[in-house]
Amino acid sequence: MGQLGAGALGSGRLDAWNERLHIFLNESFIFQLFGGGAYSDYRVTPLWWWEEKSAHSDLVTLIMEFGLVGLLFFVICIIATRRMLSPVGSMALTAALAGMVLSNTLLDRPGLAVFWGMAIYSANLAGHGRAQKASGTVETAALPRAV
């Protein structure tokens, strides 16, 4: 019976992430700062030799394509977004971010990106509605009057 290594977990994702880490660390300082640009994460590697594949992690793709500067900008945007969200919206954002780390949830799949955007928006609205009800400050919008 063969041994099961860490690379066998997650459909080869751990090996792909490790591969990208080695590629990233062996690139120039400029590449590490600014990345290699769009689709620079797609590579033919010993792990997936039959076609170009991404690392199957939006976080790894973000770092490979936009470098540490892009990662910093992304983190700043997430922090700013999180500050505007209700606790419920914040939980939805956290779920989307977990998906980005563990898989290619948003960057490679526009349909999922739209879904997560709507889910975060809806959860945020629901959270703000709950907070307003709890504090007794529910505001109602005035309906336009018929002329």
C-alpha cells in the first residue's frame, strides 16, 4: 500500500501551492514586489504537465500575478470593506475569503464572484436590519406620492 503524503490531499493543491512558493521565491525582487501580470500563475509544471493550470488558490494567484504590493492593496481593500459591513455581512466576507485561500473561488470563476458579491451584500443588509430593529431606530423610506 502506497504512502499518503500531504501532497495527495486536496487534489494536489498543497503540492501546487508549494511549487508556486518555490517559483515565487526564486523570481526577481521586482517580480516578488509586482508579480508577473495576468495569467502568470498559469504554468505547466511537473505536477500538472499536460496543460497550464493555476495553483487552485485565489490567494496564491493574487500573489503570483500582482506580487506583494498587490496583496497589500487587496488586504487594505478587505479591511476597508470589513469596516463598512454588519457582523452578518462580515461573516459572509470571511466565508468568501476562506474559499479564496482554499480554492480558486473568485478570480477564475466570475459566476461565483457575482454570487459571493450578492451573498455579502444581502447578508450585510440583513445584518443592518437586525441592528436597527434591536436598537429601535428602524427608518422607513417615504414612498413617492401619486400626483
